[in-house]
Amino acid sequence: MTFGTMIVPSRPATLPRVLAWLGIALWSTTAYASQDGSAAPRPNIIIFLADDLGYGDLGSFGSPVIQTPNLDRFADEGVRFTSLYASASNCSPSRAGLLTGRTPSRVGVYDIARRNSSVRLPAREITIAELLQSAGYDTFHAGKWHLTPHRGSRTLRAALAHGFDFTSRDPHARDVVGAFSKFLESRSDDSAPFFAYLSVMEPHEPLVEYMSAAFRKRYETPEAEEKARLVQNRGVDRRRAVWENRTAYFGAVSQIDDAFGELLRTLDDRGLRDSTFVFFTSDNGPEYRSVSSFGSAGPLRGAKGQVYEGGIRVPGILRYPGYATPGAVVDEPINGTDLLPTLCALAGVEAPNDRTIDGVDFSPALEGEELRRAKPLYWSNWAAQGRVQYAMRDGDWKILAETNPLQRGVEVIDHIKTSRFVRYELYDLRNDVAESRDRSESEPEKFQKLKSKFVRLHQEVVSEGPRISMEDFRGKADAAFP
């Protein structure tokens, strides 16, 4: 069978490997209780991940200009998460956190996996796909992987090694959805549940090179230009952005929406709507350093590569009839690391207990309950833009820290693991989502309590992270520590 540029192997023999770790149980035939209290069958699961899509880039999240009718209707049919966070503010770490349920620095994904770097998702880490595969799910990946320094077929093999039965590297949204449709057609046993991780390239650069003229044309009217001037871009300098390229960015988001609508129609046509958990989100906030940087974080401060809200808070929408109430809005803070324990609970699979899982099952939040976390939410980006490199959210409060600069003669990995916090910022997100008023001086007791907790958590995370060479990233320090 052919799925575009795809490797279709026999099912990898990962079950013995998975069972070797204590605490991972085989699947049961039922998982969660439905709203009427009866046991419900294991759902099909789809994670649809956009690349560099901003918090304010969908109509349902306040965009004044971008047309996203399919995603807006999807939000009406499901739950909209208004305090959903990516696991990190840049690509590879965010994906590592989503797939493993662990803070990216714990697993050694300190930065993006680029050619010839040492950054990659280690073989010892256990992904959602491996856990679901061990439970009898057919597992499928399409699109961007970006968790290995390799390219081409070696990238596909990395996905297969982490629990996917099938994988395709066709990157754009319509190709990804088309590959998924072929995957459904190819399955020999329709009664088995499936897990699909659909990771599209849009609206990542280089947009001008690949954007469809038809989608750009939607935004070339005087009315669209007027609305485009209302887009919020707080706290970032988009000095390289070329105004004419705004239509490429807006068109890329509409291109996602169009493909997502096709995905929903495919599920409807196959009678899979009610049995499929579909989760839509982005890997991080919008890019701001390119010629097509017209993504928006809405009312939030910052963008991709920053640990301010605009870099890590992203749109999130879930539809699963009987589990998620249509039209509901959830403002409880939820992180990308929460997907693994949530999906394990749905599928009747135990999450690994031989390592720290930072995420929690977020299903109680769908009933309006506050989530009980053993550890606060935490983000790291050793060379983040915007002066601060680390952040922690505990309840409504968020504390951020700047580290001492990278010194000459000190290896980057030593800097990551031993650098000290030298300056802090504190924000009350309940009353100041734009992070405009630093409360570290006006709330001294709150600040000291959170500071102590923050330092302890940071030290725990960096001490667990493996030592790998990070010297290829030394040049990033020039921008992070001017």
C-alpha cells in the first residue's frame, strides 16, 4: 500500500519493551464512564497539531480577520480550552513533552532537533503511541516529526521506533489528512481502535514558497486589509515582516481549516464521529522573526521562543461526544504534558510509574473541577528570547526567571544544568493575562513562596536531564543574553 512518502512496516515488536517497565498494564475492554454512568468503549484518538499557530489566530479565539469556519464550528461542537499551554515555546521540546507527558528538559530535548545536533527523543522514553500500541491500537503518524537530527526516511524510522505502525512525512495539511484517509481505508480490522498523530507544517515558514494562491486571495480585499490592522501583536518586534505577506500567513491558517474540515467529513462519512476523541492545538506561539510573521497571540505578551504567555499559551479544542460538553469553555490551566495521562485513562492503560510524569489526567476539568497537580506547570527554554528563560505557573500566579549569561569556557550543557536565577518577574494571570504588571515587589510573601518552589522544581528538572553536547547551539546565547 502507498501513503505518499510513507514507510509501512510490520508492527514493531515494542510490547516486550513496554512491559519491561513496571507499572504499564495491558488494555482493558472499557475505559472511562460516560455521562450516563455506563462504561464506554475505548475511543479512537486523533491529535491534530498545527505549527506556530498563535493563540489569537482562529475565529473562535478572537481573530478579526482569519476565516476558520470549520474549526469554529468544531469549537461549538466541543470544548474550547482558554488556558491551554504547549509543553515548550519551540518545536522539538513541545512535541517531546506532548508525546511523553514529561517536561522536555527531563528527557534531554533542550532545544530544536536540527541537523548534526545531539538533540533527539531518546529511545528510553515511552510515548503515547507506544502505550496505545501495546493496548491494541493501530497507530499512525503523518507530517512533521522533528524529534531527531536526521531527515528523510531516517526520520520516518524514528517515528516507527517510538510506537507508530505507519508514518508519512508529507507535511502540509491536505496531504496529512489525505494520508490519514488512506490509512483508514487500509486497516484490516475496523473494530480495533486507532491513534492518529497528525502534525502539519502550516503556518510555519517559509510560507511565501508554499502557500496556495487561492487561499491568499481570500485576504486581498480592502475589507480584509482593514481587519488585518486590528491584529494584536503585543510585546514583539516584527521588524522583518513584509505587509504584503500577511495574506500568506492568513491563507496558511485557512488552509489548515480547510483540511481540518475534510478530516471531520471523513470521520462523519465513516460513522466515526461519536467514537473519536479529536484534539486540536498548536506546538507553540506565533513566529515573529520572518517576512511572513503575521500570527497573533491575541491579548497575550510575547511569541514563539519566549516563555511569556504568547509563546506557550495556544488554542485548544476537543470534541468527543458524551465526554466533552458541546459549547463548553474550560479555563483551568492544562499543559501539553497532560495529554498522555488523559489518553491513558481513556484507553484503560496505566502510565509509566518508573519515571516522573509531569502531566495529569485533565478530564476532571471538563466537569469544572480544579486539577490536582503534584508539581506546578513549568517551562524552560535555555536561550529564550525576551530576557527570561524559565517559567512556572501555580494556580493563577506565574513566576519567571532570567539566568546568568553563558560564560566563555563553559559548555552549554553545563550552563543549562548549573546556571543561577538572577532576576524574577511575577504576574497574576487572573487579573493580568497580558503580563503587564510585575508583582514581585508588591506581593513579597507570594513572591518568596513561589520563588522557593520554582527554584526547587527547576533544580529537580535540570538534575534529571541527561548530559548531551549542546555546543552547536552556542550561537543562540548571543541573542538570549545580549
